[in-house]
Amino acid sequence: MAFCKVEEFGEWKEEKDFHFKSDEECKMGEKSDYEPMVYEEDNQSMDRGLTFAVVTLQDTDEVMVVASDWLSTDQKQCYWPPFKSPEKYLETVKSNLEPSTGGKPWEKLNVIFHGKHDTYEEAVNNQVEQRALKDGLILYKVVTLQKSNELTVIPATWLNEEIRQCYWPPFKSPEKCTEAVKNRFEPPVTEKKPWEMLNIQVHWECATYNQAKDKQKALKEQRERFLFKSTLHPAPASSLQISQFSSHVTKRKHLSETSVSNQSVTSVQPLLPTSAKRKRDYEFSDSSRESLLTTDMEIMEKAKNIMKRVTDNLVHTIIMHNDIISKINKMYTVNRNKATIGIFGRAGEGKSSLLSAILGKQDLLPSGCFGACTSVVTQVEANLTDSNYIAEIELISKEEWEKELKDLFRYMQDESEDGNEDLIEIAEEKITAVYGADADQKTLEELKKDDKYAEIENLLSNSKKTISESDVSEFTNAVAMHIQHSESSPGGWYWPLVKSVTIKLPDCNELLEHIVLLDLPGTGDCNKTRQDLWKSKLSECSSVWIVSGINRAVTDRDPWGILKHCIEELGPGGKCKSINFICTKTDDINLEAYIRSARLPRDPIPEDKDERKTCIVHRNEHAKTRVKEKFANSEIKKLFNTDNHFQVFTVSSKAFFEPNLNLESSETEVPKLQDDLRNLNKSVNRELARDYVNKAKGHLSLIQSGQLNEDKKRIEKKVNEFKKNLRKPLDELDRYFDSICNDLEQCLSKGVEVSVKLCVDATKNLITPNKDGRGFHKILGALCKSNGCYWSKNWDVILDLNKTLAKDFHECIFDEFCKIFPVNEKTGKSVQEQIDKFSIIQSDSAYPSSDILHHIHNFIKIEETKLKAALNRDIVDRKKEIYQSIQKTIKNEMASCYQQAAAVKGTGSMKKMQDLLITTVDEKKQEMFNKAKMEVLEMFNNLKRDIKSALEDELQEAIERSQSQTSKKRQMDVSREIEELDRLLEQLSD
């Protein structure tokens, strides 16, 4: 029995299990490199009562076929045979050998269960699909057959190169057709009858057959609902609507004939999950009715097909194209960070309900999963691989927990006056949450003898744990124990062991495909690893949502205080572009109390108006006005430096699902937030599509520049012109950086001067209590133990000496820094603007008579655009590091002092700690702030060096590559493909 290695998956498989296609078979559309084959002996397993399962081994992330009998009852673990040879393993699987056989102990592995099958062949087919899911391959597509207007699922290999037509088998039997689709039969399989070619419209791409069928069902239901509503309520075509429609048609005049003729089909978008409790359809705003997501997806797919057609032909030309093929293949991997939305708000403010409403399904997330405890960093994103609910849980290490456990017991056993109530409460809460009600009454040595201790050690032997469930209720229950806490039922709650949780939800691609929702709790936690993770996540936020109940929206200090404390990390030290304040629970209102407090007139409410609704709407408008006023008068506005990117929403998640509360869907303002997410998602999707098509055009321009050309001197002249032109903008960039470096240095010098003058008083004000000071020595001790930062468990006290010492320094450089590194607007002085101006192309009209020179010119221009976009993304990350370096330098300089102060105990400890901190600041101030200044300048000069180096090296390489393509032999002509990409770029520019 022969074996072969399938390179794409790095797995050894029995050769007979796969059918490798011939070149002729591969010519039709997209192809899979392997296909499972049906063999009679595999189907005999069904007659013997054997079944097989497909699982992912969590440790190695391998998708494997196993015997069903090897699975545990809950299907979360699997026995694994001790055999090394592939032959022996396959024999073991197919024979369903008992785990006790073989003479050696079988290993027990953690697995993710995907499905059970009656035959080995079916299991292998599912294995192929699961691997395709994992690797992002496309095996199936959901399409509309244009002639019959039927919605169906087909294999991706049935499509032609233009993705406008597909092959259709000649079978009459539905069973035979289904078999052909499921097993991805190729047209050559049937030689007696030719396969028909049908016009189609593609809607979705999927990795598995079941996933494609789910999408087909959702689209079909949406169509039926749309047609039913249209029949009941035909909308009159007003002049405005006709005008808008005409405008749309004009904008889309470059779309292909197929796309235009199927306008009604492409407007059908995938539905969000619906709730059985909500009887009315979701009312999305007009902007969401024609989603660009599908269009952009089709554009990118079209571009990929063009490039595939080119690479297939290039393989048969000359070796010099190997480098181009390699670069084209790398385009398929897009490593772009998702847009992160940070969410501030205490537990109980309705964050989980808010997100469930936005995603269209009640109880989608565990109640309180956002902000259930102050330590776990929780983020929510789309599951882009399958239809399961997934939680990826990152655990702290066993060594970290052992160290933290010692600290927790030390806090609890500290009976001196220096004991901190917050730390003691946190310690008791964590220990009882994990080990049970009486665990805090034991010593650490006694606890180590407990069975629960061994269980936790075993849990922490793996750094990650994955939960994957198809049922949302089961998923909620499984995730709850890792992110929630119950005082009434202690023990078995693992949140103290969790560093972060990533929740991935199915069927929300339209809203979250390129977006991450990140909970930003307070950091009242003594675990340094979690604090560092939280701070790093904070600086990634491109938008912030502040969530607070409407009754406390203005008066609640917590979200405003946390935001104020973190705003430097979000604004000048981050990349946050907008803030949304979301007032929740707007349906929760006491009518009599509100009418009285708002002094509303007691006149009877008209019969056509609902009193409750009238009061809710009135309170919503009042809350919006108050919140906007508070923001306008706050320090946050100055630090955030924005006027146009602050919005207030008044949301009722409950009324969104329950129409009997008499609020229209639009009045709950959930659709507005959906639009906010949808538009952000679309913009990222469009940017990715535009980047891909631009890169594709650049590569093709390079290929086209290698056509037969007799005028070699003319090409050399153009290349030398590019080399000469490179020097001039580099010199301009040098002068620019020298100028802004001088301006920045002046601000930094002023920052040193002001900080040296004010730092001692600022330190005294922070570490000296305003009132009688009882218990403050404990807070001060906790601040020193946490390297200068203290956040109380309930967020009501935030003390950060490092931030306080950096405050005057930051204020001195703030205006200049925001001009050099703005978040949104142009300043005329920013690094990004200077890079955008950089170009070695002096005139677009140079050498218009030569096609070859035109393509070289085109290639250089696209390489410039691509390079500048990458540099601008890098600048955002680098500017965060530069801004945050001031506080980091201060923290490092004060580290030994903090350690020394934390060790102070006994009578008079508060005075000793205060004196030590004040004396150290006074002694180190000149050196400390000068070092912070020099660190900023060094990082800024490194940025200058790296930008110049990247521009010079990359463009020099591009110039050399453009010249190296010229040849005396005629090369491949890709002019038609370039024209196709130009048309795609026109569509993306609309």
C-alpha cells in the first residue's frame, strides 16, 4: 500500500484515498489539489457497524479521522494509538481497534469534535473540508442560476475563469446531482454526455458543503420574506427614489453586463441571526440595503482569478518570471490588523445585552461576560471558518499562578495595619472562586494537598483552551465558568487563571469580519501579565464606546474617569479616531417619577401617542444634550482633539427584541450602531480589495514592461531618470525631519524644565491624602507594589505616579506632537503628509508614445503607493511607542524606589514611604527627565532613518526590477488583464 505526502497540509495519507487531477481536469476554474475517492472497501465499514469521527487535535492543530469508539462520552477527548507507522495507524482507524489493544498504553488527547460518519470515505471528505476551513480554502459557492432563477450550491471547481458561468452535470436524479456536488465531481467524470454551461451569479464562498447549504437557506428565506413584504406593501417610486436609483446606475456603469442584469439578485444580503421572540423584521437603515461587501468580495475574487490565469501561463514561460510568481502568490496572504473598538463600562450596564442586540440574537453572550470581573480581557469577533460558537481562552502559566497564589495568601495573612483591604478582598475572591468556599481558611500547604489543586495544575499545563459548540446555550454555559463569578456558589470559576478570552461568533461577517469588540475593564488586579496585556490592547483601539445606564449617564464617574485616565494611550499615544457614548436601558423608566422630575406638563397625552414612549423619547433627547455638554467641557475633548467624532446613542436592547414595549426598531437606536459597524467593516473591506487590485496591477505592469522592445537606450534613460529623481525627495525628507526634530527638541527641553520645576509638588499632592488619611498608607503600599500605579477594585480611586510625573512633560509636547502625528486631520506638518508627497515620478506625461515606458512608469507608481501605505501604517505604531516612552522611562528610573518603598512596614510606614518617594523624585528629576527627552529624540531619529532607508532601498529595488524585465525575446502579453484590473479599480473608486 503506497503513501504520499499532501504538501498543503503536511500530512501523510494513503495514496488511494486521493485523486490528483490531470492538467486537463485542472483547467476549469479554481481547483483543489486533491479529491477524496470512493472505494468499495471503505463503504463496507457501514455493514460492519463501524463509525468514524473527524476531530482537531488541540495540541498540534491537526485535523484527523479517528474511530468513533476512541472518543470520550462528551466528545472532548480522544484516545490515540501508540503506533508510529502511517500504515499501522490507518489500519487501526479503519478496523476501529479498541484503545486497550496493541500492547502499549494509548495517549488521551484534547480534541474539537467536528462530526461522525458511517463510512471512512465520508469521514475523509469531511476531513478535507475541515482542513479547507482552517486554511481558508474555498471548496463551494452559493450561486443563482440566471435562466431559472434557482439558488443552489456548487463546487468551486465548476466555475469558469470569469466566474460568470459554471458547468452543470447531465444527471436527472436529484440524488445523483447532490452526490456530484458533495463529492465535487469534475466534468470529465461523465464522458458520455457533455456538461452544460450555465450563466450564474455568485453570492457566497464557503469551505464546507454544510456551510454553503446554511448560506443558501438564509438567502432563500430572505428572498421569500422580501417578496412577501413587497407584495403586501409595494412602495411607490417617488421622484427622489427614481433620482437616487438613476444616480446609482450611472455610478455603476462599468459593472459587467452580468452584474447589471442581476441587480435584484446582488441586493440580497446575508441575514443576521434572528430571534424567535421578535415578530417584526429588522429595520436596517437605507445605507445598509445595498451592501458593498458582496461587490467588493466579487471584485477581489475577479482580480484573484485574473492573477491565477496569469501565473498559470507564466509557469510555462521563462525562469525569470519565478520571482514575479512568488510575489503574486504572497498577495493571497493578507496580514492586516482588524479595527478594534474598545468598550468602557461597569458590569451591569448592559454591555452583553447591547452586543446581543447589535448582532441580532437574544442571549447570544453570557450575561455579564463583559465586565464580570476586573481582570479578564475579553474580545468578540466573527467566526470566519465555520458555524460554531468558539471561545479561545488564554491561561496564565502554572509558574505565574504559583507565584500569584503565594502573594494572595500573604495578603490574607497580613494582620498588620499595613494590610490593604482591597488586596485582601481580591485574594479571598480569587482563591474561593477557584478552589471553593473554605479554601481561604486553609494554608497554602493545606491547599496543595487538595484534589482541586492538582486539577488546576493539570488545567494550567496547557497555555490555551478552546471551546467550540454548535448550540449557543451549551456555549454560554461552557464559557461562563471562565469569565464569571458567583459568590453564592464558589469553586470551579476559573477567571483568576484566565489572561484573555476571544469569543468568535458565527453569521456576523457583515458587521464583524474586520472588527474586534474589546472589553476594557479596570485593572484592579495584581497580576502584572494581565495589566501589561490590557495596556497593549488599549493602544490598539481605533474607536471607543462608553457604555452607561441612561439614569447615570452624566453622573456616573466610572466610565468617564477610566476614559480620562486612558485617553493619552488612546489619542496621542494611540490611534483612536472616534468616541461613542451609549446610554443603555432607555426602556427602564418610572413614568410618574420622570414626569415629576422633568416637570413635564400634566396635559393629557393625545390618543395617537403613547405616554410611556413620549417620556422615553423626551428623556433620550435630554440625555444626549447633557452628555454632549459634559464632553464639550471636559479635558477629554482637548486630549482627544476632536469635534466631529463624538456621538451619543440612546439604546434599548430589550425593546429591540420586544415590540410590545412600543418602541420602533429605529427608536431603539440599535440599527444606528449596526450601521456604524457595517460602514467601518465595509471601509476596511474596500481598502483590502483596493490594495489587492493595485498590487496585482503593479505586478502585471512589470510583466508587460518586459515585452519585445528595440529601444533599449530609451529604457535606460528612463531608469537613470528614476535613479536621479530618487535623490531629490530623499533630500527634501532629510530637511523636513531636521526641521520638525528641532521644533520637537525645543518642546522637549521645555518639558524637562517645567517637569523639573513642578514634579516634587505634583508627587506630594498625589501621595498625600486630602482628608484624615486613615487607611491611605495601605493604598500607598499597594501603589509601590504595582510600580507606581494603583487602581481600586471598584475604580473609585486611581493613583498613577508615573503618569503624574509625565503629565507636565506631555502637556509641553502635546500640540507639536499632534501636528507631527495627527490621528485624523491634516496639519501641513505631519510625517504621513510628507511621505504622501514623496515621489520619484516627476510627470505622468513622460514618454507617452512608448507603451513599454508607460508600463514601467505604472509599475513604479504602484510600488510607491504600496510602500507609502505600509509606512503610514507603521508610523501609527511607532508614534505610540515614542509618546509612551516618556512614562516608561520615568517608571524604569523609579523602579528601585518603588521596590524599596514597598518593603517598608510598621509604625510610621506611610511617612517613610512618602519621604522616600519625594526624596527620590527630587534627587533623580534632572537626570530622569533629560533621559526621557533623549529617549524620545533617539526614537524619532530611528523613525527618520527607517523611513528613509525603506524608501531608498525599496524604490531602488523596484527601479532595478523594472529594467531587468526588458528582453530581446517576446514575453507574455498581459495588456488585456491590466485593462480588466483598471476597470475593477474604477468600481472601487466609486
